Amino acid sequence: MLVKTPCNFCNSKDYVALNQVVISPIHETSWLVRCKKCGLAYINPKPTLERERRLYDLEYFKPEEEALWREYRYPLFEKMLSRIESTIPDGSLLDVGCGKGYFLDLARKRGWQGVGTDVSSTAVQFARDTLRLEVHRGELRDAKLPENSFGVATSWNVLDQAYDPWGDLREVFRVLKKGGLIALRVSNLHFHLYLQRLFDLTNSIIPEGLRVTAPTVFHVYMFSPGTLRMFLKEAGFVDIRVENSTLDPNVPALINFAGKSAEVLLRNTAYPLAQAVYYLSIGNLLISPSLLAFARKP
Ligand SMILES: [Zn+2]
């Protein structure tokens, strides 16, 4: 079920429609809109809290996709840890939306003391029982973590799927130590919106049998470099850096979305396209499929 919702950041109900999209990973059609007041793009109407809870609790982690996710995320996690360690070499780390705990597990092997939070009971059970990690089940604020307690907070492709990203970001700020680092990764609005429009246009002029589903991903919140910076700045962070993040050919969300039969097509078309865009997006031109952001608590 979908419900009309005000902007998560500024609470305004005024918006303009951007495009009709399929919500990932819920597979329901809705509208991607942009808040007229602050510019945040989000799905409206959006899934209810109950629908999101059920999805992430019971349906999100599929055993058959496990190997694919690990293969996809590990190289990214290694790279991210090296980036973080170049600024803060070790200490306490909070991973928000830690899933099964693969990032925390890797961080622990490199000397970090990690704590995670996730809304999925199946994922949390795996992280606790199999990987022996300290993970809280529920929203970040449910964990009631003490303030000024972590040197680093990470959140990999979670903020754009959160029910209340603005609330979560302020909570991260509260629990970080002074000088603490936040590292985030989210889908990039610009890449997915323009690719969707290109596919919509192409599909509208070719025969029905030849139409192709766009390899785009639309989460409940879609950040642009500008709105991501706005969230971080208004939450109190400084030294904000937003940059392009590349795409992996095994990205399970895309394969999932388009179906197994489209896997070869995706690997042969979407991936080279995304790579090309990534290499073209230099300097301030942030149009790669995903965005990375780093910032500090002053
Ligand atoms: Zn707004």
C-alpha cells in the first residue's frame, strides 16, 4: 500500500512530479517527485511503514543472492575501509543498516571495534549468531547508543532506503565523537532519472515487442549531490566531500530488478554505460550511478 507523504527534510507538502518510476526493491509503480521548498527527491505516494518493515525484515535478504552480494560488496568494502583508515586508522565504528554484517566482519579483521544496526531480523540473526557481531535490531535511534561514542559511522546504500533518513543522519551526528568521520553511499538521482527518461522516450517510439525495461534503481529517497550535501550540512557536519562511486558488473539490485533473463543484457549494456558515465563524471560533474560522501563532526 502507498500513502501520500510530506518531505522528510522540510515537511513541505508542495512538490513537482519528475517521473513515473518503479520503486526498488518493492516493485510497485509510483511517482518520483521533487520538494518545491528544499529540492529533495522522493517517492510519493510511498510505501507505508508496515510495508517497508515487512520487506526489509522478511523479504529483502534472499539466500540465493547471498554469493552475488558478497562478490559485489567485498571489493567496495575493502576500498572504503582503506579510505577511512587513511584518515582514522582504527577505533570504534558504527555501521548503520549493516545487513548481515559483512562490512563489520571485514573491519574487525582490520582492527576495528564495530557495532551495527539493522531493521531485518533475519540479517541481524546471521550477524549475531554466525559472525558473532554486536548488532542492534531496529532503527538507529532504537539502539539508544550513547552520544559522542564512535570515531567512524558508515552507511552503505541504506540512507536512501531508510524510512526517516533525516532523523537517522541527525542521530549519527549525535553518536559520533567530536572529529568523527561519516562515510555514506547512496544511489545518484541524476544518473537514474536521466537514464529512465531516455528509456521511456526510446520505448515510446519503438514497437511494443522491442521495448526494454530501464536498468534504473529508484529508492524511496533519491539524493542528488546537492541534496546530499544539504542533509550533511544541516545535520551539522563539516568538511563535506561528495564524489562519484563506480558500479560493479554484478550489481544484484539491477539483475534482480530486470530479471535473470536480462542479466547478460545488463552486463553488456548497463555496466559499460555506467562505467563510461563514471569516467566522464569528473570534477563537479557528479553523474555516476552512485554517490559517495565523507564528512566530519566538528
Ligand atoms: Zn523539502
